[in-house]
Amino acid sequence: MSLGERLRDRRRELKLTLQQVADQAGFSVGFISQIERGITVPSLTSLVSVCRVLKVDVGSFFKSPRVDAPVTRRETRPVYALGGTPGNSVTYERLSASFPGNILRSTLIHEPPGFRSEPMSHEGEEIFFIVEGSLTLEVDGERTILEAGDSAHFPSSRTHVTWNHTTEPVTIFHTCTMDVFGDDVPSGEPETSLVVKRAATRRSAPKSLKINQGNKK
């Protein structure tokens, strides 16, 4: 079953209407309906909001790669998506680890041209750093265009939406305090946990870095 079908079945199991889910999650009825019909693929944060209304852990709908080892290498980090078609879907690379007490969740987000997220607000705070490309960030109705190297930091309780207004993909280093991975039980120990990510073969790494690493003997 698709993600949308599973969400729909869970909603019906709880005897909730589309309107009830939309109101409690903070989205429009049309957006929830499009998710269930497979027309729209939700972002990680919006999926978490919907799952909270449906009283189910986000980890039961998708499994993001866990980071348990003290050190991970560049070739071991997978790129994953919640759905969509190749070349036209938002993909993620998980950067942060899971250990007792951790509150930061970090990903590299790759958004295709024209992608626009749904307006949302939730608890916590978040940071956007543009690695490659350009992105429009709208917070409480105020639009700001972020170019490569620019960043934005704001409380997630403010209504925000992003839009890749360009004809090229954009790569975003995103950090938030909302649990977007659904890891269930954290692993490791705070005193010894350490995650190192190597960037040489990552598609979003600077070209000069890729060349230098490629020529390394």
C-alpha cells in the first residue's frame, strides 16, 4: 500500500473526517486529500504533524536510515524519499545521529525545480542553510530569497513555507528540533556518540572537493 492509502486507512480506522485531520494538523482539506490520493507527497515535518493527529508514530510509515555507529562514511549514507517519481521528488540525506537526549535533527534536502512546500507551523526551531541553488523562504507572509551560502533561523511556531522558484535543483542543509525521523528508541550513549559524515562523493559537495578527493592516492 502507498503512503497515502495507509494514512487514509488509519484515518478511517479512527473514524475521523478529512476536515478533522486537516484542522488538527493545521493544513487544508485539499492538502490532506491529495496526500491520501497520492497526488501530493508530504514533507517530513508535515507527515509528522498528520501522524500526530492519527495517533501513530511517523516511523511506522517510513524508515529513515538510522545512524548508530560512532563514525559513518560517505559511501554508507543513502538518499531516500517519501514518494514521487525519480527526478521529480524531494529526497533526503540524514546527517544527525540518534542517542538519548539528542534534540537536533539534521538532513540534506534536495528539492526539484518548482517544488513548493505546504504552509506549516509546529513546535521548536529550525535553520535553513543553502548549499547549492536558490530558495524562496516565506515566514509569516514575508518572503526572502536565499542564495547559496545564505541561512535563516527562526522559531518553527511561525508559519513557514519554502519554494524552489528556479529551474535548477536546490540543496538545503536543514536542522530542526522536531522529531522527523521516528526513531522510536534512541541508541548509543551521550558521552560517546559521534557521527562524522564524509562529503567527497555527495552530489551536493563542492566540485573542487570532489575533484580533490577523486585525485587522492
